[in-house]
Amino acid sequence: MALSNTPNNDAPHSSNPVLNHTCVSTVNVTADLSHLMVAPNQLYLACDLSHMAFSSTAELGGLVRHLGQTRAIEALKFGVGIHQDGYNLYVLGSPGLGKQTTVQALLAKEAKEVRLAKEAYDWCYINNFADSHKPLVLRLAKGYGHKLRLDMAHFIEDILLAIPAAFETDEYQLAVQAIHDEYSRTEDQALAEVANKAAKNNIMMLRTPNGWTLGPKKDGKVITPEEFDVMPEEVRHAISRVVEEIQDELKQVLLKIPFWQKHTRDKIHALNREISHTTITQYAVELETAYQAFANVIAFIESVKHDILERADAFRKVGLEQKNTRAKHDNLSELFSDYQVNVLVDNSFTQGVPVVFEDNPTYQNLMGRIEHMAQFGTLLTDFSLIKPGALHLANGGYLVLEASKVLSSLYSWEGLKRALAGHEIKMESLEQLLSLASTISLQPEPIPLQVKVVLTGSRLLYYLLKQYDPEFSQLFKVAVDFAEDMGRDNQSCELYAQMIANLQQQKKLLALNKKAVERVIEHCSRLAQDNEKVSLHMGGLIDLLQESDYWAHQAGRSVITHSDVQKVIDARHYRLDQIHERLQEEIVRGIYLLNTHGKKVAQVNGLSVIELGDYAFGRPSRITATARLGIGKVIDIEREVELGGAIHSKGVMILAAYLAYYYAKDVPLALSASLVFEQSYGLVEGDSASAAELCALLSALGDIELNQYLAVTGSVNQHGEIQPIGGVNEKIEGFFDVCYAQGLQSLHGLKDKNSVQGVIIPRANLKHLMLKSAVVEAVAAKQFVVYAVSHIDEVMQLLSDLPVGNLNAKGRYPKESFKGKIQSRVLKLSALNRRYARGGVVVQSAVSKNSKKVSGKNKQ
């Protein structure tokens, strides 16, 4: 609900939900004070659109945007347009002002103009082949991230087919055969040389399963051991020398064979590498050509080519296994995930720059997260499991967050501030921040951040952050303050009517006739608590129109009428009015004590404003006072029992100051008094009861009877001036409901013309009056009265039916005036105080102790 510009100094807060008590005291109508009576036409300012030529909103055209929010829109455009560090925005205002809708519309327009950056980028994470725990970042032009991912997947698929195919060609087979033939020739030639030498020396060289065997021969046959033994010794020695010599040469040849085999394998490996390199290079040419403008992508492709070359055998094996099978794509993602591209942010379809609204700004939703997979009881992760956060998605554009949600989420606020201050998104898990990580994690390369953050929230939260968070002022330099209401005049009413027509047409509701539009504007003035303003809470206005549409359909009407709008207001009141009805019933049944007739000393009727969510109503309260000999202290019983707030206690202290200044300026104020809200069991706060409390106190002091027909509300200062309060409509209606339930009496039908029931309000609150029709009608019929006063003397005149009185030359008021009665009592108490002082007795004032301090021998 929009509040008026007057201070809302509501008095007591009652026990249950939230109670804002404001005191009102019964007063008698005096003929000489009739000028204080408020005319019926001042109680409700009706809306008159007769100067507008339309019968229903269907005839109203022209789009009205941001009505009454010129200040906020200018601030919003400034914050969005300036591109300096720290100029992020905080949009402040109460819920229902249309902050989110306005921000969304403006950012959508600004985003298309691409004013924050030249363009939005795609952001990708790729494998770091040098250190897999530190993935690298790729920044690509819009749309290239998705394209690169697909191109890399197709490239790997092509390589899986191309490498095995390259090793199946005739050229490759011939080259391999040539290498093997060269090895065979080298081995055969070396063995043939040894065999020739052995043959020239009649030595036979035979290959056996266990190796080579050398032996002398004769007539083409190997000599048997028996034949060798019968040979002369010289011959045997000669043959043995030759065999050993050839055997040594054979050993040398045999020792060279592993080297020749290794050389052959190396040549085959080199051939394979050459074939693989050629194949990879051929297939990478198209890929490199497509991304030649991106140096970081070319570097990535080079790393991929080098790694594939090192793993060519694995590609060859997998390629052969996957050839002509449908499962190759699954294996590709599992076996060759190192070559994938993890597209973190894809702005392919983003027009202008991104605008992101994050409704659940947890730390991970803001900063991103690193997921894990469970394999054989172990949690594993890699760069492909890095997931983006709202900051990644909004990078280069705008991010809109609700301040209360960011602050209530663990580490979100700190993470956001760190990212904005450092101009980078450094991805760390909460487990790492809290030192609870027990699994292998990653350290992704930070992503440069350029984003405009827009926080939306309440004014209270904004000023709390300004006060207690030094970094907030450095990071959020632009405040966008949405107005709660706007002035109400003919021009603004015309614009408001057009805005109602816009909302009706946008929501596809029935059109409103002129009387319905007038009633809507009047109700919005009531919501603003000011008859010269209208509320700008779009949420409540839309609800009102939608519910009016429902009741119009229920009645079978083709347009929304005044009665449909009134039906909405009455139905809402009825749905939430049960507690109010029960409280009124307690008053009528005499359970809750309240007098609305007759006269009482030191007793004043008051009003409490009870707030239950967005529903408020007035409830009468009784205020009583006592006065006795003391030391000038006014006891606030509510404060003594810790049910009184600081503002209420301040108001009571002001009463003591008023009494001392006006009635005991030259003598001691030998008074002790107490004030209390009867049958109040909850917190009492606010000073709007101080006028009624002062009247009760003056009545107790001067033994003056006060009329119980009127109720008093208002704050009073030390000079007796009546100050404005909040919730004046609910307070008047609260007392009226009690009087109505007990039966209103017409002024013309009363013997005592001063006993018409009514209320006394501050004159400054006249601009806030938008009372319900029943009150206005009762005032017009002279069954109820509303007085507007400016000073406490006027209140006392109305309550006591006594004149104020003027000071004479001796500084005394007339005895029959209410000031004279009070002055007389003060002087009597002062005399008593001096009398006791001469006797050595010092009078104390206390609530909990009824004792006297006695000096000398005068003990009692």
C-alpha cells in the first residue's frame, strides 16, 4: 500500500500479528467549535472524468508507459548507458510497482542496440593437453562455439575412418613389404657371406630349431664325430680353427639381427607416423581454413593433431573395431572426449547481447558448477562436465537478480562481488571454498567478465547494504528509485485512465465504462492514503481489473461497471474481515470495554490500526490516566512492562514537557502520573496516541469529565500542536463501525446536540481522507461527525465542553475553564509538596514500590 507523505506515527501495536494503535478520544460537539467540523465533500474526493470523451476503455488509445516513474526511468537509462566500472544498478521500491516489468522492457530494447559490447561471444572450455586439470577457455564469435563442437566431432569421426583406411592401401602394403624385403635381404646376405666362407673351407652351416650349426664336411656330407676323431691331430686342429673363426663371424651376424629388426620396426613406425600425419593433415586443412581467423582455435587444432598423431595406433584399432557399426558415436564420446568442445555459452540465437533473469541465484547457479561422474566408487570429472552459471550466460550483456534471494543464498553475494570486482568468473565449488573437497577437481581457466548487473529489492535492504557493506557502494553506484504514487489532477487522471485501458487490453479483459474507471482511480487514491495522489502499484491494479472482469462475467455484463469494481473491493474486505468482525463483536457484547456515550474522568477512547498482511482495519482502544502528588514524573506503564516502543515512550516524555511548560513554569511540578492502554497485550509503538494520552492526563489532573462520544487521534508536540498521523481512514472507520453497530443517532433527534458520535483528527490529515461511503453518508445525515484540529486546546474544548480560558494579569486562568481547573490542581499539589518538604518527608513516585523516604526522627 502506498503511504502518504505525512509521517505514519501509529501508536500501539497490539498482541497478535502487527498492531498499530492510534488513540482516539470521545468528544462533545460544541456550537462555538462547529468550524472544526469537516464537510462531507472533504471526506472523499471523487474522481470526475466528465472532461474526457469516452464511454469505455475500448475507445481509449495511446500507449502509456512508466507513468509517474520519470525519475526511475532516467536513472535506469543512465545506469544502462554508462560503461564504467562499478556502475551496476540497484532498483529499489516496494513489491508491485512493476520494477521487473519495466527493467525487462528497457533491457530488451537496450540489448538489441548492442550498447554494452560490440557483440555477444560464445564461450567454450577445451582440454588442456599439457595439464588436464586446468581446462582452457575459448572465446569465439557468436554461433561459432556450436559450429566448432560439431566440426571437431566430425573431424574425429573422419579420422577414425581415414587412418585405418590409409593403412589398407596398396601403396602402404608395398612400402611395408619393401621394408621387410630390405631386412630379409640384409639378413640373407650376411648369412650367405658366412655360408660361402664356410663352404670354401669345407665347413657345413646348417639351420636347426635351436639355431645354426657348423661342422666339417667331406664329399658334400658332414663328417661324423667318429670320422673326425680318427683324423690326424694337425688336421683336426686346422678344422677347429676354421670352425671357430666362422662361428665368430656367424655370432656377429646373429647379434646384428635384433638391430636390423629394430631398424625395420622404426622404419615401419616412421612410415606409419608419416601416413598418419599425412592423413591427419589432409583432413585438418578444411578445419584450419574455417577457423583461420581464430588464433586460439588454430592452436587448439594443432594440439589435437599432435595428440592424435601420438595415439594413431589407438585410432587405427578403434577405427577398425567401429568400422560399419552404429555404436561408433558412443565410443567416440567415451574414448576420445579429450577432443570435444564443451560449449559453455551459445549465443547463436541471441539478438544483440544477452539479458538473463536468474530467479534462483544460488552460488552454483551464479558462478557455474563442475559435475562429477561415479566410476567404480570414485568420483571423476573433466572439462566436459563444466556447467555454466548465470554470470556466464549474461556475460557481455545484462543480469537481473533479486537482492534478497542473492543475500539469503550461501556465498552467492560474496561470489557475485568477487566476480564484479575482479572482472572475471573464477569457477570454484563450494566444497573447495569450505575446504571440504575430497575428490579430484578442476581449476578451469577464469573467463573475463563484462556484465551489467541489475539488483531489484526493497529500500530498506538498499540502505542497509549502503550502511554495512563498503563494497556495495563501489559496485552498485546507480540507484533506481521507483515512486510509490503520483499526483492526482485532471491530466494525471487522463493518463491513468489510458494506462488502465492499456492494461485491460493487454490482459484481454472486458472494457471498463467511465464510472468504473473513476472508481478504480478513487480506490488507488485510497491505497495511496492520500486524496491528492494515486498509487502506482501495478500489481494491485492488475489484480483489481482481473477480479472486476470476473464479477462482470458472473453478472453477464459485456463491460465492467462501477458495481463490479465495488464488488471486488467489498469481496476482498469480506474475505479478510473475520478477525475485525470478532473484535467488533467483543466490543458490542461488552467483553472489550469501551464507552461511546456519557462522560468519564481521565478516560479517552482510542483507535488501533491492525495490519494483517496487506489488510488493515481500525479497532477502538481505551486509554486511562491517573494523577497524584509526586515529583513530576509521568509513568508510561507500557514502557515499564516492556510493551512500549521507543517512539511511544518519546511521546509520553513530550507530555511531561508540555505539562511542565504550560502549567508549572514557575513552580515545581509536584505530580506523578501514569498512562496505560487498557486491555492491550501486545507491543505499543508510535506517537499518534500522544494527543489522546495528553487529554486523559489533563482530565486526571484537573478532575475534568471528558465526553465519550468522539475519538481522538493525533500526535502532539511540546507546544500542544497536533501533528499528522498515518492510517487515518482505517482509524475513523474503526470507530464508526463500533458506533454503527451500537446504533447511530442523528444530530436533529438528540436533546443534547453535543452528543453526536465522531472522531477528532489532525487538520493536516484532511488531504488523506478517502473514507468509505457509509461514513460519508452518516456525516451528511449528521449521524456522525469528523473534526479537524490544530492544537490540543481545541481537542480539550471538544472533549470537555469547557472554554480554554485566558491568563489574567496575575497569570491565572479562569476557574471554570479547563486550563483553570488544571492550573488550580497543579498549584495545590505544589503546596502539598512544600508542606511535606518542611516536615522532612520527600515524596517518591514509583509503580512497583509504595514507600516514603523519611529523614530525621519523622519515621512512619
